[in-house]
Amino acid sequence: MQTLAESIAQWTRDEEDFQSPIANLFLYRRSAPTTPHVCLVEPSIVLVAQGAKQLVIGEQSYRYDSTRFMVTALNLPGSSQVLEAQPDRPCLGLVYKLDLRTIAELATQGALPVPVDVASQGAAAIGSLTPALADPFKRLIALLGEPDASPVLAPLIEREIHYRLLLSDQSARLRQIAAAGSQGFRIARALDWLRVHFAEPLRIDELAARVQMSTSNLHLHFRQLTAMSPLQYQKWLRLNEARRLMLNEHLDAASAAFKVGYESPSQFSREYSRLFGAPPKRDIDTMRREAAPV
């Protein structure tokens, strides 16, 4: 993994986060351990070439380092944290956004081994990072130095990454979510709908009908895959969008609450404090102080 770490270090030398010209590839560097950071993790694979990180989803924690990768197959609310990093040996890694359609297409071609069933497990997991999986990532990062070749070669390497993942120990999990008609696929559709319509009143029976599931099955599989109920997921989306509105667009708490679908500012404040550990105004003031240049 040393070569991969050196490649990432080259592109993150002057910044902590680097959104590469390759749309699905994101590189990061952290020079010290961090406090937990609330985030929505998209379907992706996360590698740590140097250091260690942790993602917490519900009550489940996932620790990963240069020998293990983290993969998520749904849009999952979680809390991310760098565990091992120092100035002379920073935490270096990448996030690569997966295309579930490519996974579904490759899985139907018939040349892959049949995986064991993971129907009762969640949509995030830790896998073993093999040289066969790490190698296409090294070549993808190398293409950042060849902007003329990247449009031609990057799609080929990205397809290989999906193929290698389907040969990994997390193949079954990815197939379960990507397969059209599966319970995981239906939950993915429910999550997509909630992300667009989170400010609207949520009627569970209507959502279940929309994704062709019974109400009980929706609740069961939704919680298995996300560690949340649909209502809790909607609440998480609302509160994080309200936080963004207050921080970036300078809305006051009541205005942000109404905009994301709350009818009661006091209820909004209670639920906000429960999620973020402080009332809205104090939380936003703290974030602005921490972000201010010294």
C-alpha cells in the first residue's frame, strides 16, 4: 500500500480533501486524529492507504486501515472519524463512489462465483484489501497525471474496480442491493425517494406501496440495512439539511425548521440537540468559530 499512499500524498499535499477530475474519485489527508463527523455515506468503497479510520452506523462500528476496506451499498447516515494520523505520517486514503448499475450488469454475466447469502446483514461492511483490488486504484490515480488519456482509460479501470469488488469477500452484499427486485434494491428505492422528499409528511403505507413492499417488510428490511426506521432516516435528513441552511445560508433556526418540514420550532430544537449535542444556535456558532482562520 506504500505506492498508493505516496500517490495520494502527491495530490493532497496542499489540502486535506481533493475532488479529482475523475468524478467518482475523492482523495483525503488528515494530519491528526479527528472527532466524529456526522455524514451521509453514499454507495462507495473507502480505502485507507496509511493510518486508520472508523465509521459508526447505528450501534455498529467499522474500523478499517491499510489491510481492510469499507464498502457501503446504500446512502447511510453515519459518523466518520480518523483514528490514527500524525503530521509526519498522515492518514491518507480515497473514497470511490460505486455505480450499482455496473455491479448489477457484471453480476448477471455468469462468470463470477456464486456468493453466500447476506440477506439479514446491513448495507455496510469491512472487507479484506487484496493486491488485485488495490492495483486498479493505483492506476486510476496515476491517470490524474495524464489528463488526455484519462477520458479513454478511466472508464475501463473503473469497470475493473467494480469487477474486482464482485470477486472480493463483500460480493454478496453488493449483489443483494444491486439486484433488481431484491429487498435491498427496494430499500434503495425508498432511500432515494426519502432523500428527494424529506420535507414532505411521511406516510409509511404509501412509501411501502411505492417500492412494492408490505409495511411490515419495509420496516424490517429498512432497519436491517440502515440501522434506522424510515421515520428516523427522514428526521436525520431534515436535521442535517437544516444545519446546512443555518451554516451556509444563514437562516435562523425557526426558518430552517419550517423549510425542512418541521411544524414546531421547539420540537426541531429538541431533536437537533439530541442529534448534534447542542441547540441549533450554539452548535452553529461553535462550527463557525472552529472554521474561522486563526
